[in-house]
Amino acid sequence: MNRLDLDKQYIDIIKEKEEICYKDYLEAIKKVKNSTARYKGQPVPFLYMPKFYTEEDLQVFKRISSTLMKILRKIIDRYIEDPNFREKFGFSKQLEDLILIEHGYNAKVPMARIDIFYKEDGSFKFCELNADGSSAMNEDRELTGILSESIAFKDMEKEYDIKSFELFDTWVNESISIFKEFNKNIQNPNVAIVDFIDKASPNEFKIFKERFESKGYNARIVDPRDLKYLDGKLYIDDIKIDIVYRRLVTRDLLERADEIPDFIEAAKEGKVCIIGPIKSQIIHNKIIFEILHDNYTLEFLTDDERNFVKEHIPFTAKFKKENFDIKELVKNKESYILKPSDLYASRGVYSGRDFNDEEWEKKLLQCDGKDYLIQEYYPPGQSDLVEFVDGKVKISKFNNITGIYMYNEKLYGLYSRVGKNPIISGLHDCYTLPTFIVKEN
């Protein structure tokens, strides 16, 4: 049994019950519309077919994420220890000072979502690393609940043991575990889920708040502008905050630092447990892919780690036109992608495959000197998935991207998106699929 066999079997179920499954799909659309699974105010696009992985796939994902995390911990340690290494990142003095603050617990990256292109033959390359503000747990939760009640899924369950991932209670448990490393004396810490309200994911934050409260912890959703720092303690109104679950991405924090002086001061003094230390920016910024290939970095990795980087981290470099042959980049435009070093949600990302030669050359020149990276374009793995067109089953090929959720540097879940365009994101007509692990009964 492999995931291709599982997909084929699921497609056959839908084909055999085409009319019933189409009606069921329309009901699922209504359920999603009435759910909290929303992106930019709209229901999250999805397909009637989930993403299946086997137990063997899950073990591969665990090995991938564990190996990468060991490498990233070495990178972070070297950044802290070596001023010359820090210069390679090009961070501002303000950011560097915040990164160097001792954060008070073992995990360097307490929350992350590692996005990879994982192909059917087991080959893969990394797409990007998300630390600050890793999200979409609620999309997965809602779609999992809805599609696991579908007719096709119920038929599949008759033959297989199918499990989903739980991404809220597990985070609460790991957060409290991290806090106990920081402070063993407070038994019932007060929790603040912190982000600018105009940037926040309110539905997701509410679920996290409810899950903290269900385990006996007082939790608030807090705009950092409302926090006050007095005598070494951080407050929202008259409540002392013990844990900050930082969803506030570092870029927003720096750009709006003048709006949040109390939060910045609390971070600098290190007396409040901020889960999501600013040092996670070391791996969140896309420059990390260039740093990983740097000869200095490769020298302090093991042979196995060096081979891992060379095989699975795509070529990445700061883009300055004087360092490249523009004609070669245009001629081989299908092999390249442009990315801003520190935007999120795929904003400002351009694939050479989406442009003709003239347009791509123009885009290259527009991005010159604007904190852009040029990266090897790695064609994603593809899957045959079901669409409904005028009520009839249509099998289409979709590109795949898989996110690996890491809590306290351990794998806790997977996040699957598919699309027909070279870039797979909410800005490029992608679909979210709930992810399941399948075992034979």
C-alpha cells in the first residue's frame, strides 16, 4: 500500500458513486461556508478529496524534520557565538540585539511549519521555513471534521484505519512544558496570544484561547499595543502575563516597533516567557537557504548534514543583477523563482514559468536591489485528484506542497495544499486538503 494506491482507490469510490458524491460535495461546500475555515474573509477553497499519507511517509517526515532541526540549532548557536557569522545574514542592529537575548528555555524554534515539495518517489526539496506566525491549523481542523463525514471517506474507513492530527491541545501541552523550563514556580500561568489585531487570524486565535482555558489557564487575545510593562512584569489591563504565545511576525514587530515600546522592553529584559523568541527570525528569513549553502556553514556540519543540505536545500542567492548573467536567467527562466527575503503568504513571489522572456527580464530588473533572493525552482510532485465539473467527475493533476508542523521541535502534524500553478499559495488559486495517515486494518 502506498499513497498513489490510496488516491486511486478513493477516486474509484467517487466514480462509482458519482451522483451521490457530487451532492455530498455540495453539502460540504455549505458546511465550509458556515465554518470558521476562512482565508482573507472567504471560505477556504478545498477539494472533495483529502490528502492521504502512509505510516511510512510519516516516518520519513519525522526523519526529515529532525535532521533539519539539528542543523538549524547549530546555525542559531553559531549566530549567537560568532559575530562574523552574523554579518552573513545582514540583519539590522535592532534585530540582532533582540535575537541575542537569552530566551530561557531549550527550544530554539518552539513553533515552526516547514514547507517541502515531497514527490511520489520520496525525493524532496524544501520550499521555505515558517517560524513566526505559523498558521492554518484551524483550516486543517475544520476541513478534517467536514470531509471525515463525507460519503467517500466513510467508505474508505471500512477498509483502513485513518487518523488525523490534533494541532491545538498538543500546542497547549507543549507551551506549558516550555513554560515550566522557564519558570517552575507558577502553576497556572496567564497566557496572551499576541498579534496586531489588523494582522491576526481571529478564528484560529479563539480556538487556541478556548483550548488553553479548557485546561485551566486564563488566556487572552492581545494586541501588543495594549500591553504595559511595569517593574519587570507584563500586563494586559490588570492581568499579569506569564506566557506570550507570539504570533506577531518579526517583520511586523520591527516595522511597528514605535507602537509597542512596552512589548519590546519586555522582550529585551527577558523576564517574560515569550514562546516564539526573536531568534527564530534566523531561520524564518529566507536568507537561511543561502546561509545553509555557505562554505563556512558547511564546515561546521557533519558529512551527513552537508549531504542533506546539498541534496534538499535549493540553490539560493541574494539577487543583484551585477552578480548574474541576465540573459542566462531569461533563457532558463523555468529553472528560477524570485522571492523577497522576508515577506509571508507568498507575497511578491515570482516564478519564471509564469512569464514570457520579455516579462521575466523586466521582473528581474524590477527586483534588483530590493532585498530579493533568486532560487532554484524545484517542480513540485503531482497528484491525480478529483474535481467536479457540471456535476461530473474530472481527474486533474495538481502540484503538491506539504507543511510539517513542529511544536517544541517535534513533529505534530501535516498541512497539505495543492494547485495547478507553479506557485502553490492562497494568492495563486490553491486548495487546502485535510491530511490523514492511513494504516491497513
